[in-house]
Amino acid sequence: MSSFRKQTGGEHRGFTLVELTIAVALMVVVVAFFAPLLHAVQKSWAIRTGKNETLAQARAFMHHFHQRVSQASGVSAVSDPTATEGYLQLVQGEGGEVRYDVHVAGDIRFGPVGEGADLAGPVGKMCLTCYDGNDCTTPVADCNAIRLVHVEATFLNTTAGPDLTISTSAYIRAGAVRDDEEPEDDEGGFQPGVAMKQRVEWGGSGALIDSYRCSQGPYDPDVHGTGAIVSVNTTGCDKIAMWNGSVIYGDACIGPGGDPDEGIATWGGSSITGTRAMLENEVAIPSFSAPAGPPFEGSHEGTLELKGSTTETINSDRYFNKILLWDTSKLVIEGDVTLLLNNKLELGDNAGIEIQPDSSLRLYVSHNVSVWNHAKLNTSTKNPSRLRLYMTGNNRIFSAAGQAGIYAVLQNPLGEISLSDDAEFFGKIKGESLTGGGRIHIDLDADFD
């Protein structure tokens, strides 16, 4: 058998034909082994890319849908709930009408009636179902009665991987504004009921955040309104964290530029019934100062402490060091009153602050607020807008525990809000962070200052 030789001061043996054949055979085996792996990697990458593109289309649509529906003053036309290529025609607050529909090519369009432009898609279906906002089980066809719009859409994956079906609901919030007012919200109609700067940590059996409208009657514990919006301004991992069966009946939003999949976490059977989205802009959570002018200047009156079955009525602005209420004592508010506390507010046992009809209370507290056992705040009117609670100190805590009940619009921009046990809060909340696992019922008729 011949061989290749090379003269370099000596004789060196080259590769034989047998050796070359074996080497080629090994290379074929190696390629044959790795080829399926490379194909699998390519396929996985294509599926991931397709999934991300489809998810991006769905998120863009849901964000747009929530903004536009929440800003609308009403619905002028909507498709039958059984229609798979549905349409929704909204009356804008500033006048004119806009429309969502499905183009013949499969994309969702949006714009002035007859002038829609492609918004997102393609979709295999878009179904719309409307409710009056109080009964979220019985669809309504009367456009004048519609307050809640539910959409379900299947976004087609045109690259690789499965299609994506999403469903979400949005409230028409114009009804929350009185005739003589303009909306006082943060983002042109977008107003979360629970808005935190940093984080939400919410868990426990029975823990929930849902919604209702005070103007439509008392909260019904058997009807969980799905118009709740919970937001944080931050981004990163687990900024909204839920566990152990807790529920948000509505939407959860991470800060601008954040990834909802990373920033919103649900464990142990917890759930969010609406969409997980990203804020377009941070929600304004301003700090507050104590009110000025008499009687809030100079020395305070000392501590107001009530025990036993004592009842005291306040019908003018006052400045105290603390307010401490125990046993079954009651502090009654008559008229439109502002109170300033240089220190803390504590209510325990079965004590309460009662606000009389056609009265209101603005309460500024420089230290902690504690409401525990069966203590109550403003359960006499059951109208959260009648009690506006501003916490002006830094790193102060609002805590409610036991079977406490609070109806208020609460703002603690530099501190924590903590609810535990069976404590219930009715109204709206802004703060640095929310922790615990009580029950929050967002009043869609309430507004922040």
C-alpha cells in the first residue's frame, strides 16, 4: 500500500487511506449526532422569537384598550358577544367617536370611524362582551348602560409556536366624575385604585383586591368587581408579589420600561384575573405638608383620648398631638372638618370615628396610624370620599388588623400600608409600599386629590 512521505531531514509517515476513511467516517458520525441538536436549538429559538413577538402584539393591544376605554365617555355601538370578528365604538370624552374592529387581513384596527389604522395582530378572533359594571355575570346590549367592557382575542403566531389567547376587562370611568368636576387623575384617565412607588407584597387565604362603585350601593361581598388596577412605579424582579390564594380582580402594572413577566409574580394558587402590563408613565404619588393657618400654627391642644362608651363631637378644625380611641368610644364629625395630628392616631377594640351625613373629614397625621380589632373609620357613611387621610411623616406605617373596617382615600407617599387578618379597606390607596393580606375594595367613584 502506498503512503505519502515528506522529506524534512528524515522520513515521516503520512496518513494512510484507511486512516483518512476512518477520520471521515468519524466526522460523519459527529455531524449526524449534533445536527438534530442544532436543529432543535434553531427551532427553540424560532418558537421563543415567535412567542415574544405574539406577546408583544397582545400587550400593545391590551395597554391601548385599557387607556382608550377608561378615557371614553360611553359606548355607541358594539358587536354581539358571539361575533368572532367583533367591533367596539367609543364616544370620546372630548367629542367624536373611535372604533376597534378586525380588518379583512386579520389585524385589529383602531381610529376614527371609517378611518381605522392597523393597531395589532393578526388575530384569529376578537370577541367583546359588555356589562353594567355592577353585575359582571349578565351581559347587556344597551349602550347607555355599559360600564365594563370585556375583550377576548386570539393572537396568531406567524413565526413558530402556539397562538396566544388573552382576555381582559376595562371600565369606562367617566361615570365616576360628578357633573361639576373634571377628572383628577394621573395619566389622562388612567387612575389605579392601589398605586405604590416601590412594591406590593400580598398574600394569604381570603386576601383580595377587587372593585365596586359607592354610587351604586354598598359593597356586595358576593360580587367581585373586576375593575381593580394595582400598580408600582418600579421595575425589576417580583415588584408585585402574590401568594397563597390571594387574588387581584383586575389588572396589575409594573413600572415604565419593566417586564411584567419578571416584575409580577404569583405563587401558591394566587391569581390576577385581568392583564399584566407595563405603565406608560409613572403614577404621581406626591408628598403632603401639614395645613397652614389657624388653628394649625403654634401649640397643639394635647392628646384627645376617649375610653369606655364616651362620645365626643368635633365640628370645627382642630390641632391635636394624638388621638387615641378605645373600648366603644366614638369620635363624631359634624360639618366639613380638618384635623391635624402632630403624632399618631390609634383606634382599638370597638372604637370608631363616625362622620355625620353631609359631613367630611380631612385628617393629616405626622406619625403612625393603627386601626385594630373591631375598630372602624367612617363606616357610618360608607363613602370613602368623605374621609381623606394624609400621612405626612417619613417612614410612617398605616396598619389595620383584626376585623378593622376603613372607608377612606388614603395617601402615605413616604411609608408603608399594611393590612392583615380580616381587615377591610374600602376606597383608594397611594403609598410607598403595600404589604399583608387583608381585603381591599377599590371604590371606582373615589378620586385622589
